[in-house]
Amino acid sequence: MYKFISSILYWILVKKCKSLNVYGKENVPQLHRYVVTCNHESYNEVIMLGMALYPNQIHYMAKKELFNNKLFGNFLKSLNAFPVDRENPGPSTIKTPVNLLKKNKTIGMFPAGHRTTEETPLKRGAATIAMLAKVPIVPAAYVGPDKIIGLVTGKAHIKFGEPIDTANLPDHLKKRNEKVDYITQEVTKRTRALQQELNQLK
């Protein structure tokens, strides 16, 4: 289902309406085995991040409440989304994305954890998962419409930054928590810098 729907959206939004500008695509690894992160202010980031990486398929983490309705939950699963219990994260919270990454799949995460326009410190999940899977994190930023209709009538911008190598970190970082904190801070810093760069380009 993901391939079918993303192909339709790509034709409409990118080819027909030319609603997306993508910058820094050269920073995206050739292998699909990476975590891509992005700021999260609306559902449009989910759609446009998928368009920016098309035809590669992104596997998104989504809050478990979205899967309460069995029909809608099955639809989300067909779009490569998988449920996460944010209140009581268990081993599967880490295990599922790590296993997907080991199968050469791309994990999409919005580390702020919820849709917000506030300066929220990015949560540690992306760093933990990328470290365990020994894959890079590709930071991305979105600037553009926050309403769905804006994807057709407006212009969205996504910029990818240089990958963060989670396997080769500064020597002074010895403990796992220190490494996770360092990576998380790097993702936060680079995401904000990418947003600022996009705001200057608009």
C-alpha cells in the first residue's frame, strides 16, 4: 500500500503541483539503513519527508493510540507505521526499529515526540535506536504549510543535513548515556540550523 499511495502522492505533489523543494539530498546514504529525523509541527512533515526520499520507503514510529481502531490500525500498518507505547515503552519500542534497520530499512522519527511549534528538546529515542543498530542519523528539517490543502496550493521545503555517525563518537564519551546525550544534542542542534537555513531560502 505504501508504494501505491506514495507513487500517487509523488505524481500529484512533486510532478504535477511542484509543491516540494528538496535540499541536501546528497547527504542521504545510498543504503537505506539509516534513521531520518525531522521537526514535527503538523502531519505534513510525515507526507513530505516520504516524498523527499521517494521511492525509498520510510517506516514510521507512531503512538499506539492511533492503532486502537483495528481498521485504521491495519491501514497504518500497510503504510509501514508501527505502534509505540510512549507512556510505558517496553523492549519492543527499541527492538522493532532495530530489526527493521538490520533488514536495510529506513526508520523515520520525529524526536520531539508530538506535533509542536515550541522549542522542545529532542527526545533520546532516535539516538538510542541508531546506536544499537549501528546506523547513521540523517537530520532533516521541514518548513512549509501546516494544513493539508497547503501541500497542493503552497510550497514545502525539506533540507537534509550531513549524517551523524553514531558508531564513531569522540573518545571522551565512555558511558552509553553520555553517547546518547551527545547524539541527541547533535540532532537538536543540526535540526534547528537546517530550519534556520530553510527560513532564509524561502
